[in-house]
Amino acid sequence: SYELTQPSSVSVSPGQTARITCSGDFLTRKYVRWFRQKPGQAPILVIYKDTERPSGIPERFSGSKSGTTVTLTITGARLEDEADYYCFSAADTWLFGGGTKLTVL
Amino acid sequence: QVTLRESGPALVKPRETLTLTCSFSGFSLTTRGMCLNWIRQAPGKALEWLALIDWADDKYYSRSLTTRLTISKDTSTNQVVLKMTNVDPADTGTYYCARICSLDSSSSYWGQGTLVTVSS
């Protein structure tokens, strides 16, 4: 099926590791991008090509893939990491996952 | 420097056609590999990809909205237009244009979005 499935929410305490997953049958043959979006702002790219980090994105952000699941990991989450996170890929068309609200408290 | 700016009506009546324009600078849609997307977000909801047009004038649409969408480009004015027919209150949201043309590139540019409300 052409869907990307994310958990609706993830909660961690500051300094803990946050992991957000994104699953899709076609992800074995397609890369994923991860976007972060804060309220009232346009999304920004935090991971591309499954595991690559754009310049300017802190090292605590990393990506990994296993089979049909990709994972965004934030090691040592900070209060400012609280946001909505979306995975993005291409099946027959581009599509986003349903988004994950990360709470850091 | 790449910039994108969305424009269009803030309020549209149900069953009307919504026309949105993305004005861009810093690149050309005649350059191989370039593209522009339209993406929307209903209030409190997830991002939803709508359409893409590329340098070769190839067009791609969301499967769920393909019958209602038309995307076009004007390379002389550096604009991309999205038309959405027969709008409904469920089409209310912020509409973004974004330059996202591949999954293996770090290139990612978004406009600030334009809020469209569908209401009578």
C-alpha cells in the first residue's frame, strides 16, 4: 500500500533519546526525508537520503533504515526539539507520513 | 538565493475554483532537475502533498485529488500556478509551494505559505 505510517506522538524527557519511526512497504527501494515543523512555521529538512544530515542541522539528529522502516533519532533531546516531524518519500507520487508530535518535557 | 512566495485569495466560496500562484527567484524551471511542488496543511492536520511540475513540464498529482487539480508554469515570469476546482470547506488550510525535487538531495526550499479559507 502507498502509505507512510508514523506514531501520532512521542514523549521524552530532556536529555533522553527520541525515536520516531516511519513505515511503508516501498521504503526498501525509496529514500526518505524527514522534516521538522514548529507551530506557524514552514517545515525544515532535518534528514535526507535516509541518513544524511543537511548542513546546519545538529549532530544529535540522525536517521537509519531497517527493511520497510526508517527511524529518526534525536540523541539528547532538547526543549527546542519539540515539534511535529514528518517523513516524506515517493511511491507512485510523493507523499508525507501522518506526522509525529514530539513532546520534550 | 532561492525564494518562494505563495499568493492567492484568502477566502473562497464552496464550489468555486481556487487559483494559487507561486512566484519564485534564484533558479529557473527550465534547468534540468528543477521542479516545484504544492503542499497543503489543514488546521491542526498533517502535511499533504498535492502536485509537482518539473523542468520538462511533466506533472504529477495526488491520487486523491487528481481530478480537481491542474498545475502549470510560466517560465517567462517564474511562476507556477495551481488550480483546484469545486472547493469545499475541507480544503481550508495553508498552502505551500516548495522546491523538493529528489529524495537524495539536501536541497529544500519552502515558501511561508498562504492561508485559504473555504466558506460561504
